Amino acid sequence: MTNQSINLDYLSECMKLDQINKSDIENILVSIFQSSYDGIYVADQNGVGIMVNTAYSRITGVKSEELLGKSMRTVVKEGIVSESVTVKVLEKRTPVTIIQSVRGKELLVTGNPVFDKVGNIVFVVTNVRDISDLNHIKTELLHSRKMTDQYISEIEELRKRELIHMHLDGIVAQSQEIMKVFHLARKVAKVDSGVLILGESGVGKEVIVNYIHQESDRAAKPLVKVNCGAIPHHLLESELFGYERGAFTGANSHGKPGLFELANGGTIFLDEIGDMPVDLQVKLLRVLQEFEIMRVGGTKSIKMDVRVISATHMDLEAMVDKNDFRRDLYYRLNIVPIKVPPLRERKVDIIPLAFYFLNRTNEKNRLNKRFHSEILQFFEGYSWPGNIRELENLIERLAVMTDQEEISLKDLPPYMLSGKGFAKPEPGKLKETVANVERKMIKEQMEISKTTRRAAEALGISQSALVKKMKKLGLTV
């Protein structure tokens, strides 16, 4: 037996015992009808309104006298409601739900038929709910989704930029000298002007090229790197510009596209441009002027859209004066010169670079090597003739070859300990440098880990040691 039948049985029993009469029941039902938060409208079998509660008038703004005694067809004609769910229920003889407009307000309306014992509809009860709030929420939700899409787009952009920085792994720039280089590189990345990167071997010219390409609008296109000094002179032309089939003995029977074609739409990096033969310089100049190439053995030109970046450790101006390098090509390449200073001229970067290379080697080889303070002092005083490449190779060698966890002066190769290329560092400089490096590493790790506990785990020290060190370095705990 359902709760509904129990309640009806209870009312019937009360009526038999004269505890409640028919009028009382009517009052109870009317009270319930009027107390409903939802609007309720009742029509007879002809669709004429016979009952409407106050909630209906509150929700719709339509007074009861505008509905009672009227056919819903008439109400629709008068424009009070857009369409009648009552009429639809009478036609279909099933419950119907529609979105109804009542004087400009959208309502969710459900009509239910009430049948007599022989199956005839005697009433249609309509339930009305205001969905304008829901529409407002829907609008806010759509706005929120748009904002979310915008945030996702911004986050994606930041993620791409982060990927760029990951792709440029190895950039450690603290000194003013190298920061100026990257500032200029970022500026020139937005245009297609020719760039000539100058600097000693090992200073990181290729890193600058990577940075320019990834910061440019060509980042999604290829970056092709060519070492002009590593390719035999007689093969350099066919490597750069490609060749047609049968162009020379031993050539691919189908021909081969050159590196310029492979870089089409992107960037080509001509490293050690000073080693390019003079006869080939003429052909390169034509490419830079006409933006087209011709394969070896070919008869037609191929249009190119390539950004050219070149680099050299040589003094091209002196080579021009000696007629070892074409003056017109030099001016064509040297539209924006970027000089990368040697490591000895940016000593502030030595210790951070040393820690960077050690951490990378430790991670790659699952090691846990660390520096003794004396060796860091040595690094700062050494002239590094091989620049960053020498420092990188030395750190990996020391980390792999030393038996102890701590790398000290005695582990350095003999040529470095001989005193050649070593200058005594300024007194007190080591402590300040180490403190700056520790401060930078802790700040970066705290930004990633958020808590001192996780940051301490990542840095390989205890949480209490990290907290003490942060206080000592003036960092917020």
C-alpha cells in the first residue's frame, strides 16, 4: 500500500468518525494548492480555466481573472501566452512539457491529464516553473565557458612558451652581457633580416640560433643547421642546393633536394660561414638576393622562403680586406650582427652554468656528485679558452670519473692545475656567488613545489636545513 493510499484511507476514516468533514478536506486541498511554490493552473475537459494559484500569478505576472472562465485557445489568441500546453494535452491525451512564453518570460510548463473511471479527460493540471533564472545561469555558464576557453588558450600559449624554453635547454643567463644578447636576439626574431652571430668557438652561438628560431613566426617550420667547415668543399654546393639526377657520377638516380629546400618556410643556419669557398659565396649571394636556388645540373630556379642566420668565429672584416670573403656577401649577411661574449667576460654565469651541467649529468647518469667550495673558486678564476663547451665537457668528465661524491681541485686535469689560464679570484667573491646560486635554486624549486617539505626533497636536503637556509638567504619561508 502506497503512502498516498494510506493518507486517503486516513482521511476516509476521519470522515466516518466525523472527525473531519468534506469542507475541511476541501480547505486542506485548497491550502495545499495555494501553498505550492510552483505555479499551478487547472482547466476542465474543454480547456477552460477553473483554478489557478497565487504562485502562477507571481511567476507569470498574469492575474487569475485573466484566465478563469476562459478557454486557453482564447488566452493564446489574446497573446497572454505563446501556446497552450492544455490544448496539447487534450489533443494527445498524454502528459506534455513545453517551453512557454508568457508576456516575454520563458517558463517550463508541464500539463497532465486527469481521467475519470471510463477514461475521459475531466481536468488538465498544468505545472509552471520560471526558467529565466536557469537561462541566466545558462548565459553565465556560456560566458564562463568562453572565459575558460580563453584561459585555456592563454595557458596553452604559456605552455608553448614553456616548451620553447625546454627546447632551449642550456640557457643560463644572469650576466648583463649575455642578457643584452638575448634581448637583441628576441627583438630580431620578429623580423626576417639576416643575422650574423659572432663569437669564439664554444660560446653558445647555436643556442642563440635556437632562441631566434623558436621566438620567430617560423617556429613551427624546420630549423636546418649546416656546418660549412665540416662538409668537403666539392660537396658543399650539392648539399646546400641539391642536384638533379645524373648531375655527376655517383649521384642519386632520382636527384636530391638540398638543405635550402628542406628549410623552406623555416630557418637555415650556416655555421662557420667563413669556411665557405669563394666560388660558392657567389651562388649564396644570389640566393639571398633573388630568394631562389638552382639545383646542381638543373635548368630551372626554385623559389625559396627561408630565413638565413650565419655564424663564425673568424674575423670576416679582415677576410674581406684580404679578398678571402666577398664584401657584398658580408654586407648581405651582416644586417644584424650579434656578438656573443666569451665566458671569461661574463664570470657571473660560470658558477650557475657549472651547477646546471652537474645537475644534468647527475640526472642523466643517476649520480649524486657535488662541488667542493675550492673548485668553484677555481672555476671563477680560470679563463676558459674553450668557453661553455669546455666547461660542459669538463663537468661531465669530472662527474663520471671521480670516485668520491664530492668533486675537488685534485680531480681537475693536469693542464688546468698547471696554473696556465688561472687568475686569482677576488677575495670574498665565492661566498657571495654561492649564496646567489643557492637563492636562485631555492626560489625556483619553491615555485614548483609550493611547500618546503617537497622542495627540500627535490633539493636533497632536510626540511629544517632548507628553512634555516631560506632565513639566512633572506627568503620568505
